[in-house]
Amino acid sequence: MSATITPFIVEHSYQQLPASLFTACQPTVVSAPEWLAFNQPLADDLGLPEQYRATEAGLQLFSGNNLPDWCQPLAMAYAGHQFANYVPRLGDGRALLLAEIISCGGQRYDLQLKGAGPTPFSRGGDGRSPLGPVIREYLVSEAMHALGVPTTRALAAVSTGETVYRDEPQPGAILCRVAKSHIRIGTFQYVASLNDPELLTEFTDYVIARHYPHCVTQSQPYLALLDAIIAAQAATVAHWMSLGFIHGVMNTDNMTISGETIDYGPCAFMEAYDEKTVFSAIDRRGRYAFGNQPAVAQWNLTRLAEAMLPLLNTEQAEAIQLATAALENFSQLYHLNYRQRMAAKLGLTNPAQDDDQLVTGLLQLLQQDKVDYSQFFSQLSQQDPASAGELFNNKSSWQSWLQTWQVRTSEQSLTNTQRVKAMQQVNPALIPRNHLIQQAINQATEHGDLSLFNDLKHAWQHPFVSKPEHLAFSQPATAAERVNQTFCGT
């Protein structure tokens, strides 16, 4: 490893935890790395030294070929329920945590390489990633950040010059992912499975200190932590639902305790509104369908509560009662967040419980006529909202809903111009449409052409801005363009 002067703050707090929670592991050298993308604004926020910014030294770092001394790579251990089936030992099978960087704003972030080669948790896999999933995660995670959703982010992407074998040979790539941490519900499950009360306490104290320090002063710090994680996830999932985002693989190892969206494998944004929409090729029974996401989140949080039971009370019956009460709050928190987000999308400044009927009625109309979800809200946000009626077949039902909505908006304190501006700030003109992502993947994979990838990357940095040059990106897929299935990269 090359020696490097580091004028920025790097720490390795996770390595101070017991060794049973991770394994030190080096990335596997790749033959011919080349830059795919580098996220300069994120590098600025992190205070990453200039020597690693789209340079040869950066290429060697983000390919895993030559790590500076401030990197101490490790693979994290965790368990998880995958499609409701418990797997006691998963862990980072193709990812390595390099370091924790303290950003210019004082926030701690993990730097992780995805696709860096096999680890002790690879379970026979190659630990690599095809180019397609790297492009998908880069594009969608950065678009989600621009949309205001708590999410992991993409700092860098490089091609490896090597072939990855899945269903067919594909070019390989590596992503550098940035997150407030990579601790998951599945991490708690793994720690709890070791049946070591002292370890569970030490680990949970670390989580509190790192993510929810306000819990320390509470009368029941561990219950306060559970409450905080439940609230964070309720807010994140409500945000997903308001945007039509389908995660696709909501296993407990893919839900962070920070509330950040993680793992953009088979994700997609819904076009024609349908609560039963599924894109993931491996979700054959629709467990993670769009409309199921809030209930699945609560189910996953129940698994977290089970892992934390010994911390909540020494008497199991009392611990279960406390956990149950905390979990019952999820539904209320989720609906409160969802109501606020949907009210904002409809230009309502004082959301009330009665507005739920207005939203429900609208979603029924959207589903009946298979109306594009994002396109509808974008058109409703224009000076002439009635133009959105062109998207409906059932004109009379649309007119009835429109009149009800107009009466409701007339009760607001905003002028029409103010309402339009407010709605346009929450209803994106652009979303990461699945067919565009697939087109960018195909061009890069088959021809080495990154032009569409770069165009989308630039356009989706400003999703609430409608520009003439991005008009094609705002349109739903045609029948010939439509992508009905998405795939994991493992």
C-alpha cells in the first residue's frame, strides 16, 4: 500500500468493535481500470483530497488496486431475512468498507467499494459486479439524493477491464458507495444470534453514539433507539411511496438503521399507477410490490425489535410489551408522513385527515385508467391543472375529482401562482425512468458508450426543473421501450 499524507479526517471506529462483527479483507486487483464517473460535488462535501479526484491515484484507489494507508478494508458481518427466510450469516459478499470520513460539515460517512472481489462472506461468489448494476445504482442513488430522499450515494465508478459471468458474460465495474453507515437491521440480527449480551450492549451503544446520540439522555436509551429507527424508516418509506419508487428487495439486510435507502439492485420507479406493481425478477410472489412496502417495513422493524428485546427489559414479557407499543407507532408515523407528502404534492398547506379520501380517490382513478403517476402530478402542477385530464379515459370521474380538489385548494392561504410554485418543488418533472436506465446500460455494456449515462446523470441532478432539452426524459416508456423486469447484480 502506498503511503499518503491525508489532510482530511479519517477514522475507523467500526474496527474498534469486537472482531466477530467483521473480517479484514483486501480487494482483488483488476487488470485494466478506467473511469466511468466521478462525483465532484460529493467529493467537495467529503473534503476528499484533490489527488484522488478523477486522477490516476483516484483510479487506483476506487478500483481497489492500490489503496492509500488511510484505507483499512473490512467486510462487515450481518444476517437477514431474505423474502421472509432467515439466513444467519450473510455479510459483505462483494463489498469492502475502506474507511470512515468526517465530512466538511462534521458528518461521518462510510466509504465502501462494491464489486471489489470475494470476501469470506461471498458464499462461493466472485465478489464482482457487472457494469449494468453499477450504472443503475450510480444513476438512481444520485437521483434519489436530488429528490430529497435519504439514501446512500455514489462517489465514483470505474470499469475493471475484466469480464463478469452471470447469465452471460458482461463487463465488470466497481462502485464507491457513500453512506452514513452500512449498519442494517440484519446487523442487529447477526449480533443477537451470537447470544452474547455484552456484545449486543456494546454494539447498540455504538449505534446510539454514532447515529442517535440524543437517546443517551433518555430514561430508556435502547427503547428510544428503537423508536428513532422506526421513525426514520417510516419517513423514508413514506417518501418512496409519494414518488412511486419501488425498492424491489426489502430484505432485512437491505434496511439501514440510519433510514438511508440502500441497495439499488432491482429497483424501479412506477409509471402506470398500480399498487401491485413488481419489477424485481426474483420477487415472484409480489412480496415487495409497491403497495406492500409500508407493511414490509413494519415487518422488518419487528425483526429489529426482536433482536433488541434483551436490551429493552430483563423480563421478556415486559420487553415484548414495550417493543409492541413502539412498533404500533410505525403505522401512525408512516401515515402522518405520507399524508404530509401527498398534501404537498396536491398543493395543500394544511393537511387534514379528511384529505386522505381525496388522495385515495385520486389513486383509484390513476389505477383504473393506468395513468402515469409522475406525469400526472407534473401536469397537475402547471398553471392549467385541468390539462392533466388528458391522461384519463374516464373524463367524468376525473372532472368530479378535479372539482373537489379545486374546492380544497381554494381554502388554502396560497395564491394560485404560489400553489403552482410549491407543487413544482415537490412533484418532479424528471424521475429515473426504467427504460432510460436500461438504454444507458445497454449502450455502455454493448458499445462502451457513456453519452446517455452522462446525459441522464446531469439531468437527474435537477429533477424539479423542466428543460426543453430534457423533454424526452420526462416521457413514459412506449410499449416497445417498456422494461418489465429488473435484476440484482449478484
